[in-house]
Amino acid sequence: GDELQLAESLDYEAEDEYTIRVKGTDSGGLSIEKAFTINLTNAPEAPTGILLSNATVDENLKKGTTVGTLAALDEDGGEKHTFKLVDREDGSPTDNALFYLSGSSLRTNQPFDFEDKSAYTLNIEVTDRDGLTHTQELTVGINDANDAPTGVTLSTAEVSENLPKGTEVGTLFAIDPDDGDTHTF
């Protein structure tokens, strides 16, 4: 008809101006052509993703250790973003309480033990300056580090008197959370 309609969705960030040529023809077959410039206005778009600069942290590090820095994927250039840990919409549990945010830095709320659990799931929301949001799950892995032995046992704690120097009393065994570690005494 007489309406100019979009054939597809347009994206201001990809191109902000389009030129079209329209031809109008009357019933007698006579026509006119004219070029038009269509200018797009920029509408704010919600962030589309969250990136974490580093998604692992070593075990046994103190509370407040920085895991990594958060950044948002957003088509709107020059945006300012804020991040927060949020519950899942379905109410299922997350590991959010074990971490906290300081600006865009993700930090630990406690030391972690790889032998107890090697990965944690967080639910993070990013908000841009227009109040538009995106929520995403991120996984933080715990790196296995060398743990100190936690104890020593002796196979036998008795020995007869008057035995010569160098007589074996028993065998020492280290108790160590790291399987495969070798020990010297």
C-alpha cells in the first residue's frame, strides 16, 4: 500500500542511517522516483552477557581474595554497569553467600577446600544506566593447591628394652588431604 514498513529489525549500533529510493506509479503508468534518508534513533538495549576475567581461585586463600573482574556485554557503547549477586528466579539454591562483590570485583567470603568441593555456581545480575538488566549463572572453580599434612601416625608405639641402636620401633605415616603426596620425617 502507501506505507513504508521495515523488512527486518534495524540496529542503530550497526548502522544509524539508511537511504532508500521509492518509485510511485499512477494508473496511467507515469511515475516519479525519490530518494529518502531514514535516520534511526538509538534506543537503550539491555546487557546481553556477563564476563568474568578469571573464573578460578586457589584453595586455602584468605577471605577477601579477588577471583576476577566482571564486565558486561552491551551493544550500547560507553555504558556504566553495576553488578549484584541475586537469587535464581525459580528459588533453587546458589553458592552466592560464599562470595561478595566489591564494585566489579568478585571476591571470596571464606577460604575454600578443593577436596570438599571444586566448583561453585553464582547467579549475577548486571544493570545498565537505563535500568535494563541481564542475569546469568557463572561457575567459579577451585584450584587444588598443596595442603599441609594434618597428622602423623606411628604403626607401633612399643619397643622392648635393651635392643641395639637402630632397631626399628615402627613406621610413620602422614595424614594428608592430598592423595599421592610423599613425605619425609
